[in-house]
Amino acid sequence: MALIEKTIALTTAAACLLMLVRLMIGSRRRDQLDRAVLGRWQRYSTWVVKTWRWRVSKKKAAKEAEAVINRARTRGDWDGNVFRPKTFQKPDKKPGKPVDRD
């Protein structure tokens, strides 16, 4: 038998044994067992979802940071460690003050 077949068979046998034990215990202990199993399942599934979302958000943040760095490299001038965006540069022709002609 291949390893995958053995694993499936063992998992099925363990599930059947657990269901048999669950049938044999009293109703109070059965309720306790059900609450314990459901509680652990919820904690585990919550952990899986949080871990998945954390990894996705980490990758997204890295992409956004790289995009910001690339924009900074192309949209301005660096003077040492000071970044001066091109949009902040003063135009060559300065508009004069309006003349009061009263």
C-alpha cells in the first residue's frame, strides 16, 4: 500500500473509533466532548485564517513599498538623503503682484 492510502485508512479508522467512543459515553460527557472539539476547531480555523491574511497583507505591503520607492526614484531629485519632488520646484516665471490701479 502506498503511504497516502495508509494515511487515509488510519484517519478513517481513528474517526470511526472516536464516533464509537462518543456513542458509548453519557450525554453530559458527550456534550463536554462536543464543546471541546468545536472550541479547538474554531481556534484552529481562526488561526489559519489570520495566518493566511497576514501573509497576504505582508506581500501586498511589500509590493506597495516597492512601488513607492520606484516612484520616488523617478519623480524628483535627490540631494544627499533629501528628496526634492519635481512638483515642489518653483516655476521659472514668477507671477508678479497685481497692480492696484485705483
